[in-house]
Amino acid sequence: MIFQMNENHGRHIAYSPTEAEYNEKHGWKTVTEEEFYAGIYKKSEDATPKDELVNAYIEKFGKKPHHKMKPETILEKINANGS
């Protein structure tokens, strides 16, 4: 996975070097995983990984994910390009 950010479009994960290269030509910046996830959610000592994903989902979409949504699905929605 190649983590990328754009000041106008937010965050995106490119899954191939070709995609990442194309994105870089169009204003995206490749960053480290730490830079990518910095500030997405507030970390707390007692938060579970799902709690952190829920916080990231709320920040991106302004509402909680469906209560039956699995963590991997939440992450997929957060990383989807288009929102």
C-alpha cells in the first residue's frame, strides 16, 4: 500500500506503483503511514482498534458507521477514493 495525501482531496491509498505515480503527476504527495493517519482520530489508551476506526469514519462522513459494520469494511470505506 502506498499512502498519499492531497490538500484538496484528502487521503488515498494507492495499491500499485503505477497508480501512485499517476497520482503524483496530478498533485498527490506520497507520505509515510504515520503521516497518513496522523490527526485522523484521537488515540486513547483504552480505545480498541474498532473505536479508532469509528472515530476516523465519523470525521470523514459526519456520522457513525452502521453498528454491524466490520472493522475491515469501515477501513475500506474510509480509504475509498471519491469522498
